[in-house]
Amino acid sequence: MTRDKFLVFGSPRLEADDIQAVVKVLESGWLGTGPQVKQFEEDFKNYQGAPYAMALNSCTAGLHLSMVALDIQPGAEVITTPLTFCATANAVIHAGGRPVFVDINRATLNIDADKIAAAVTPRTRAVLPVHFAGRPCELDKIMAVAKQHNLKVVEDCAHAIETEYHGRHAGTFGDLGCFSFYVTKNVVTGEGGMVITNNEEYADKIKMYGLHGMSRDAWKRFSDAGFKHYQVLFPGFKYNMMDIQAALGIQQLKKVEKFYQRRLEIWNEYNARLKNLPLILPAPFAPDTKHALHLYTVLLDTDKTSLTRDELLNALVKENIGAGVHYTALHLHPYYRKTFGYRDGDFPNAEYAAERILSLPLSAKLTPEDVDDVVAALEKILG
């Protein structure tokens, strides 16, 4: 066995100031949506360069409310990628829409921007690109198609907090951008999400729909500013972020570049040390872009080894190394096959990747010894 203690995939780096910020909130007695959430929204919109930011309890909530804000109606089609987490497609479904998948580019693992136009029908209302693993999609092409066909764009930035494309942050190109602060993400709040936009109407809708449809800043009704009555303007949802989460997010966002640099060191080390194994490593970064380095995904080169991806995963577990699978292509899951009639062979590039893909540990928490162990385990299994 390569190591004695199991190396957890995607374990977050939490430091003393993170813990103290949460303790301070607990001591304040204000645990729910309050001043920390407001501060986190301010900090995040300033970081991203967006006029509006709305904190929520998940990126999934953000995606759903983006569909609601865009008034995606039953029968409407939203184009997205099959190589993503189910939340991307489910957000469309929850709004009554139909997710329409477009195959990926095999090198980048992002939606193939050159194939989007062919998927547009009279029922298409929006495009939902996913910046897979933190690599920006070809946003110039996507936005051009959207403009030509009068479509809205919602960027799924769950992997893409630090991602930039041609000098601008991902999430600022489309009508809305949705981010995740889940426990494995580059900025962690445990559970949590954020939507950014430059559209005040969308911002107001998401703010209100995220807290029961109550009028803006309803949380002030318990503040020291005097009692505030609220009105219910929409039949909303319970999607709000808590101050406990936001306090952690505020601290984590301050360290986003420090943590990025550590992940970049690990990324470069993997690239250098794994290149002679039967693995297809991540494609080089495109010019004038910034990859968020959320996932270090490799494809098992099945032309050069008799192992299957699942056999490799199980072998890594026996060496006490955790890994992830991002993802089984959505159109292969029972629900989407049964509901929308998808079948094997519909999206061959996504299927090729899904059969071979695995994500190696990548976190600012990893020590040099942890990285050595990951490499040693892969060399032992594949060498």
C-alpha cells in the first residue's frame, strides 16, 4: 500500500482564520441570512467584476433561479453539455424546460461551440455552457450564436471561480453566471452558491425568489434598523445562504490567489511526472485564458493498457488514494434516457471521455508527500 492514511479527494484547505470567522458568527447569535451574506456578495461581485451578486445555498439553486428569471417555460429548450453534473440539466427540467445536449470537444471536454448552432430549433431559448474543470468554453463563438438566434446565455461556473477568457472573468459574458462553493470547490462554504449578472431585473428576481418571494432585504426585519414589514411578491423558494457559510466564504475568497498558486504547482508537477504513463493529460491552456484548476482530469489511454478506468479507480483505493469521476455522461443515465429518448452513440465524444475519465486529488491542502503518493500509486498500477 502506497500510504497508511486514505487521501481524501478534494479535501478543502481550512485555516485558523476561517475557523475563527465562523466562531465569531456563532458567538454573534446571527446565524441566518444577514450582514455576512451581504459582505460576501459585495466581495464576490468585486472579485468577478459584476454589478450584481446574489448568494444562495447552492449553485444548483442559482441555476434553477436563473431559469426562472429568464422565464424558461414548459416546452422551452436549453442547449447544454452531456458531460456535466446532473444539476445543470435538472435546473432546466425544474423550470419546465428540456435540456438539449450537444457533444463535447474531446480535447477540452467543454461543449463543442461549433456544434451549438445545429442544435437550435424554434423552441430554443437559452444556452447553458459549463466551464468544465475550470477551463473556459469558447465564449466568443457561444455568444455569437446566442446573438444570432436571440438566445439567453447562463454560464455554469461551478468549476470556474478564477476562470478568465480574453481578460474577463467567466460568468460575466452571459446574462447570468452561477458559481459553487461546495466543499470540494476552490472557494469553500460547505454548501453554497452565487449568481452574478449585469441585469438589475434578474438580480431582483433571484434575490426575491431565493427567499420565499419576499420583498428585497426582508432579513432586515430582525435587524437593529427598526422593524421592517415584508410582502410576498412571488411564490418563491428557500434558497438563501446563511451567515455561517458566508463568513467562511469571505475568508476563503481572500486566499483565492494563494490557493490557486499552490494548485498550479501541483498541476505542473502532475504534468511533468505522469507524461510517460498511459494517461491522456489535460490539454494545454488556450492563449489569453485562465484555467481555474478546479479538477485535474486525465483520460486512461485504453489503447496502451488493458486496465479499465474502474479497475484503475479500485486499484487507487487499495493504495489509499481517493479519485473522482467527472462525469458519467448525462444522456447515459436512466432518467434522461427514459424521459428524453437519449441512447448510446448520441454523443460519441462525451461517451469516449466518460468511459476513461478520472480526476486526481487537487487541493491547496495537498502536501508534497501527498503528491508523491499519488504519482507513486499511478506508477505502481500503470507502470
